[in-house]
Amino acid sequence: MWVDPIVEEVRKVREEHAARFDYNPVAIYNDLKRLQQESGREYVDLSKKLLKEKRGLGDCPQGVGFDVDFAFPSPT
């Protein structure tokens, strides 16, 4: 079977990063967010918009439907 060297490198880096935080998903998330903020790049968060569109809540009146933050709590 053919092995893609780029995919292998990404997997290796991801594994090393996870191991540094004892595979704790919250610690990994917090570190990635820290790196994101330190990068100085501009990031766009479409997560709530995409969830509303997926759930069909985009056109619902205020207060109808469910609270997206409640359904998917923030890890912080």
C-alpha cells in the first residue's frame, strides 16, 4: 500500500503534540487556541452559523429552537 509522506508527517506531529499533553483533549485544545492567538493571523469562526444552518435554525424567530451553546458547550 502506498504511504503519503505528508500524511505521515502530519500524523507524527499530531501524535507528538498530543503526547506532550498526556492525550488530554482539553489541554490540547487550549494549547492550539494559544498558538492560534499568538500567530497574529485572523481567524473566522463559522461554527455557530454552520450549526444553525445544519439544524435549520437560521430563519427561526428569536427564542425558538434550542441553545446551540447549551447543546455544544465550550471546552473552557
